[in-house]
Amino acid sequence: MTPHDFPGRLLAIDYGLKVAGLAISDPTGSIARPLQLLRRTSKKADFALIDALIRQHDAVGVVVGLPESPPEITVYTAADRVRLWASRLAAAVDVPVYLWNERHSTQEAEELLAETEHARPDRVDAVAAAVILQSFLNALRDEGFPWPDPVEPARE
């Protein structure tokens, strides 16, 4: 996939119960950058803010980081919680929502921040969202991964 083929900006979310990190790509799908933190209040308010950011940045899709769960865990997991939240988000916005493996994104974000001369922020969630989004972009562009299937919107 070349930058000329890319459909436009993507918004990424590093989901958290109290705070979510948000990141945005450039229109060519080359670079992801941290955008802001979302201090979660209610599903309605959170989804309204995300929808407003989608419109403000002309995003064509949302990438939500999906934590991996060990295969031996069969009870309700963090991944299950993220899948449900992403399906509800997909029902609330007018762009496709994709899930993407967030493995080690927080650790990578902390390492990136340690390498820079800037003071480390109190929270690394937005940088972690940028790590997730950059991984998604690199997989599409450099590794030839196909676009994943979008999340099915919840029917609640």
C-alpha cells in the first residue's frame, strides 16, 4: 500500500477503564502521533467526544488496541471487555472500527519517552495509542497485511 492509496486519517484508542489514550495518523497513513487523553466519564459522553474528534480530524476509521489474553484463561478477560466496548463504539460512530493487537504498547511508549529529551508525562496512554496505530500502519504498508474486518456494531 502506498501513501497515495491510503484512505485518510485514522484515530487510535488505547482503551482504559478510567483513561483512554488517543492518537491520530497523518492522511497518508505514514505516521501516528499522540493526540490527547480521554478521561472517561460515561459511555455516551466518551463516544460523543470520540465522534467529535473523528469529525474534527476527518478520520476514516478507528483502531482500538486489543490486549491479548493467555489461552488458558477462559473467564471474562480484558480482551472481552475491549471487544464489547469497541462494538458499542462501532454502533455510535459513522466510520469503521478495527481491533489491533496492543501487545507491549505501554512498554514501547515508555521506552520511546525515555529516549527523548522531554519530561515524561504523568500518563503514557496517548503515546501507547500512537504505538498501536503505528504498528497497524506499518503492518498495512510495510508487511502487506490486508485491512482487518471491522468490528460488528452492537445491537443493544
